[in-house]
Amino acid sequence: MTSLLRFRPLVAVLVALTVFAAACGGDDDAVIAGADADTVIASLADRELTAGMLDDLLPDGSNTVPSRIATVVESWLVANALELELAERGFPITDEDRELAVATVGERDGNDTEIQILVDTVAISYTVGRWTDAEAANLTEPDPPNYLCSNHLLVETEDEAQAALERFEAGEAFADLAIELSTGPSGPSGGDLGCAVEGQFVPEFEEAAYAGAASDVVGPVETTFGWHLIEIESVGPATVDNHPDADPAALAQIALDMQRGMVNTMILDLEGTAAANFRDQATVDPAIGTLADDSLEVIPPG
């Protein structure tokens, strides 16, 4: 399986949050009024987020918005839980991960806290990438989804559909009949519906189409749109063998999307496990919010 380093939904969100914070500008108001910069406002295991660090991460007026403060604190907790979970699984952040992160971040505006957390977050993303590659190598490739390449002819009544079918069976070309008779938007193009993954058409249409075989014309089939005749060009799992005339790039994209979905599910499971494993080691200052009972979600006060 090819490297899927780029597909890391949580880390992408964390990077976006950090970049957003770094672009905000400056303000001297403290997140927690009267708090010393060294006051710990959140912790996870032996790691601490201080009031001064949070002020650095929210340097504009957003440091007075409870929901935004809670979001940044939650992101910090989740990132640290994810890093610790990866280390326990044998994937600590390496010097190479950090070097790549520094190169990725490059030169950008921001205070030391913003830049350091951004580098840390990107380093976690590279570590997640190594873990997903190792895990995915041991997984069975997902089965391709069903795929249908077809044309159709749409009319208002069953009698009209039956009459069109009889003309087709008598030798008239399906495309010519669709151009002449079909009331659907694909009529002028000979009823061409292209190719689509299962689930793109209404159930009655797909039930009839997937019961057929290549070169069949099935119907009449009634849906909420009217009565259909369906000419099947190819049908079945989305492979080149089943769909020799389909766009190979589209089939390759379907396979890649399946891989992405599988890896994203792996990452979501990893994130959920990390949150569950380290929830009891997390704290948040009541002025920031409260932790949910079974996750690292930070619920703002009020």
C-alpha cells in the first residue's frame, strides 16, 4: 500500500488552529484575569499548559471568547494524548520527525510558544504517518465498492416505457430512443449517465440495474421520477476487469478513496483510544471549562 502520510484529520485540524493563532496579532489581556504566567491551566500526564502559553496562543481579542479558549486547550490536550499513545505503541517522535517538522514550518511570524507548538504538532503528524504506514501494511486491501456504468431512458408512464422497450428489441438503438423519447436531462446525450459508485441513484433504479449484467436493458422500472429503461454498459465491483471501458483514473481514485477511508478510520480509532487512555491524567482549570466524562472535550463554563 502506498504511503498515506497526508491523511491525518486530527493533526490537520491542530495545525490549522495553531496557524490561526499565529496569525492573530497582539493583545496584552490575560486569558484568566489576574493569573500569573506560570499558573498551570491544563495538564496531561507530566505536561503542563500555562496561562502564559495560552496567552501566547490567543494573542488577540479571542482570548476572551470562552469557546475559542476551550477549543485551543482541548486541541493541546488531544495532541499530547496522541503523542503519548503513539510512544506507548512504539512510535515516539524521532529526531527525523522534528527535523522534517522544522523544515515544513520554515520561517513564519509568531511568538516562541506558537512556533514551538506548531513544530510539535507537525512532528506528531509525521509520527502518525509512520504509524499508519506500518499498520496499513498489515491490513487487507478493502473490497472495491459496486460500480455502475449505464444509460437510461425516462418517460412518464409504464406504457410509454414498454413501447420504447419493444422498439429497442425490434432493433432500434437505445441512444436514438433516448434522444427521441426521454424526458430526463440525459436524453439529448443518448441517456448517458456515466459511471457511479453504488448509492448515487435511487434504490429502485439501483436494485434493477445491479440485478442485470453488461449489455442488458432492464425495465420498465418505476421511481419517483417516472419510468425507466436502463441500458447497462458494465456493472459490479469497481475494477478494470469488470469495467474495461470505464476511465481507469476514476477507478484508481475509487481505490485510493477506499484506502483513505480505511486509514482515516484507523486514525479516528487511535485518537479515541488516546483520549480514553489519558482522560484520567488530564486536568483543566475551572475558569477554562470542564472535561467531559469520557473524552478530552473541554466544555466552556456557563
